[in-house]
Amino acid sequence: MSSAPGGRHGPHVLVDDVEHPEPSVDDRHHLDRVLRLRDGDPLTVGDGCGRWRPCRWGSMVESVGDIESVPPPAPRLSVAFALIKGGRPELVVQKLVELGIDDIRPFRAEHSVVQWDVARADKNHTRLERVAREAVMQCRRAWLPTVYPVVDFGVVAALPSAAQADVGGTAISMANPTVLVGPEGGWSDVERAVGLPVVGLSTAVLRAETAAIAAGVLLATARDASE
């Protein structure tokens, strides 16, 4: 089984086709001007669908090794988190990607402090997808996670094998690889009454963004332990 690209190969960049790798204009600018790659420096390219290969930087990216294929993660891990204020959704998405979460699902809860209208939701979804893509390149993941558009609580509550994070819950396990994390105002009585399994994240009361990241840590640890 092939592993994901490591740091010894240099920076990692996503491309449309690993057979004929060509970074986007923005990615080329970042590699040139921010990371200051020079002609001949090593890097890896990946398609976000498990395929990657070592290359050499230059005006044309030169392939210098075979294409490696990393199997898809199994089981897929999913964190659904209630909308939160400011730039904290970006932080949550970034860290969940770094931790290896495969499906990231923002949702509207009854006690959500912030609400996104349709126009704002589309714009924010595009931004969160960009954050996820950048995080994949930073942490060198072979598979690009899916960031879903914002939905209502009922949609994420109906996901197979979903569990609800709350005080006093049981330990996270692969019996429930999807964890729902509530808003700053906590779950409503109606949301608690749906009857999902309840899992615990901490003995302390966590901030909403901390809770989402903690769910990612515990899910990733549980999957590692089950392999």
C-alpha cells in the first residue's frame, strides 16, 4: 500500500492531471514567490483522488517518479458542526482537514448564533472549499475531503451512523464515524429528542470550534486504533 507524499519530497500541490502536471496560476505564484522554489527543486503533485507523484520544479513541472496510488480512507470520517461566527468556520475546516476528516458538514441548528442566507451561504461554501484545498496541500493529504453546503439539522441528523456530541456521552468509536457538534447555545430540546447516540468530547464545556476540532481528533484516533 502506498503512503501519502512526505515532506522529504518538498511542497505538495494539487493539479488536475498527475500525468501532465500543471499548477494553477495562483498555486504557481505561491510556489514561486512565497515558498521560493527554484528550478530543479523537488515537489510532489496530487490530484486529490489518491494519486500523486514526485516532480521537479521549473517553467514546466517535470515528473521524476512513478505515480503512487493511495487507497481511499475507510471508514470515512465526518464531522458536522453548527454555524459559528467570524473566521472560526475556516479554522474548523482547516484543522479537520489536517486531522484526516473526510466529510465536513456545516449546518443550521436552532440555537445557532449566526445564520447564512442563500447568497452568503454560496460564497462561504466556496471559501471553505478553498480553505480545505489549501490545507490538503499544507499537510500533504492524498485525498481531498468533501466540504458540503450548509444544511438544516434534520439533514445531518439523518446521516447513517451519526452520533450527537453532548456532555455525559460515551466514547467515540467507529460504530458512529459521523459526529454532530452543536452550536454555542447548545442543543435544543427538539434536537436532543431525535434519539441519536450521544458521544462525549470532554469533561469540560468546550467552545463550539474547539468541540468540532476535538471531535476530529477523537474520530481520527479511533480509526487509527481500529486499523
